[in-house]
Amino acid sequence: MGESMNNLTGNLKYKRVLLKLSGEVLRDRETGECISSDIVMEMAEQVRRAVELGCEVAIVLGGGNIFRGATGALAGIDRSSGDYMGMLSTIINALALQNGLEKIGLPTRVMTAIDMPRVAEPMILRRALRHLEKGRVVIFAGGTGNPYFSTDTGAALRASEIHADALLKATKVDGVYTADPAKDPSAKRYLSLNYRTALDRQLKVMDSTAFAMCMDNSVPIVVFDFFDHGALERVITGDKIGTLVANVADEL
């Protein structure tokens, strides 16, 4: 089994990844429930297949299906308080995904930037690295533990800390476009995109702080459609799907 796993790992382009998932993708589009058990299990199955290929997987989930700090601020909630509410939302989502992963036999640890010892481990880098080395899926929750930072920035931070080979930004679209494809039928998808272009054109796939952190730490970003069947496996094995954001030339 060990020799077989080593062979599989040798075929991977990315052997350790940080998977960033939007909280919104957890929402049940028919009932409006914040967390769809079917979608959680679909996520879990995709992660399981990646782990079976020998990939070390860490995950950051957003909390927008429950609460967004920026939206709360527009409704009159203090921004710091709203951001902490959003951080707690990410912990709820992390526990839901942990439950799904463990139901299919994947050992999983939730680690939070906000101390919550009854439900999760504190974010301790050495411990997180050890979990990954042992083949456990690590879900980082609670953002950075600070207001005014998005979960995209939290994902960029964690990817940099664990020395991930790539940050995989899973969305509802199949990459980064020159314009919003839902509004502009002439929009074209980038096959590759330079960090600087993404920042200069404010393409909004991730916030500027997250892009800058990945650029500074040379963490490539792959933006892809998570609901494209087998997409996660294809990304980690080197298939050219979605959009690669890195120190590369722009290519349409």
C-alpha cells in the first residue's frame, strides 16, 4: 500500500494544496438552507479522491452562506463585530465539512484562529504540518483571527505558512475571465494570468491582499469550477483546466 501510494504521489503536479471553498457553495439552491448535506458530501468525495492519489489537503471555507461581515456593516453592525460573526460562520462550515469527511473515513482536524477548545484545535503551525504529513485533512477556520481580513486572505496566509504547492480557488465558474461572462458574452477566459495583471485589473476573483500575499510568497493560484466532475483530481495531476495565476505570461 505504501509503495503504491508513493507511485501515485510521484504523478502529482501538486503534492500539498490549500483548497479554498466559498461558503456560498454550501447553500441549498432549492430550499435556501445555509448548508446542504448533499453538497457537503459531494465536496467530501472530491477531497477523498485527491487524498487517495497521495495529495496532502488543507481547506479554508468561507462563511458567506451564513453571515458576511461586510454585508453586516452595511446593515449597521460594527465592522469588527461583523467580521468576528463571519469568522464564527466559517467554524460552523468547517465542522459540517469535517463531519462529511469523517463519514467517508477521512481523518480530519479543524484548526481555528479563534480559541475554541471544546470543538476544534487551536491553529498551531507545527501541529498542522504534522497532521498533513500523517495524511489527515486539515480545515483551517476562523480566518486569520483578525477583523478586516477576508477568508481569501486567510487562505493565502495558510497556504504560505504550510508551504503549499498551490492555492486552489474553487468557484462556480471555470476560471478567470476578462469580464463577467454572465454579463458580457464576449468575455474570454484566461488560461494563465500574471499576479500583477490580476492586481492591476482588479479582477475580483480574490481580494488584492490575497493576490499580493501569494505573489510575495510565490504560491501559484489555480481558479477552477469545483462542480466540474473530477476537477480537483485533474488540477492536482496537472491537467490544464481553469486559470493559473502565477509568475507567468498572460494567455487567453
